[in-house]
Amino acid sequence: MQQDNENQITLFAKTNFRNKQAPFGIKREDRRKHIYVIGKTGMGKTTLMENMIIQDILNDNGLAFVDPHGDSVEKILNYIPSHRVNDVVYFNPADMDFPIAFNILESVDPRYKHLVASGLMGVFTKIWANLWSARMEYILNNAILALLDSPGNTLLGISRMLIDK
């Protein structure tokens, strides 16, 4: 179902308006904007997203997909054509056999250092909610900002900063 990019539509279903069946969906141009899919559990939100992604794959369009539950990605990978297999980057943070290194402190634009530090603090707050204190927040935030100010650091530098003499 290849169409020119401007008129390409991701199909949702067919309407039966006045006994005339017509496909309906969302234009590719509109897909470049945010899509907000809401509904109760079991109403088809994931199925809608999977179908949109499968159509993108079949139309040879590139995409990025974050699967928070890990259930859909295996299904979607089955639709990757053999000539595009080498274009796929599959990042599974739960895969301990083939871990991928990711350094969130690497090459951060100085304009965004406080944003990165704030994001990390949000994660740490959730992880250690029962142990959290204002003093801990102050120390960790300043340690992260210090690590961001010098190149080549990782989050492992936090413990070295606090323990080494």
C-alpha cells in the first residue's frame, strides 16, 4: 500500500457511511505531531499502536518504538523485512546477556546540565523514596552537577566523590 508521502494514510478501519465503505485513518503529516491514545485497559490502545507501527514497517517508513511492557516488540519484530534487518536497533535494558552501555552524563550540552541533573534526581527520588531526605537531595544534586562539569565521568563517580579521600 505504498502512496506518495503527502497523501499516505495510516489506516484505522473502514467506515460504512450511507452504505459507502471508505477507509479512514490519520495522514502521515499529522502523525508528525503528538498522538494521545486514551482508553481503559483492554480497549485496544496497544493494538492500535501495533497496527500503526506495522503499517509504517510495511510502507518502509522508519520509526522508533518504546515498549514499556516488553510485550509488543517481539510481535513487531516479526514484520521487519529481511532487507531492513540491519537497520533495526533493538535496545532491551532488561537483557543481562547482552547489556548496552549508556552514559547519561556523556556529552551533555551545558545548557541542559540542570535538566539532566533534575531528571536523575527524579529517578533517584522514586528509587529511594523511603530513604530520601533534603540533605541527600542536596548532596546528590551537587555531585551530579560536578560530574557534568568535567568530561569522562559516569554515575559511578558519585560514590568515588563521596567516599574517596
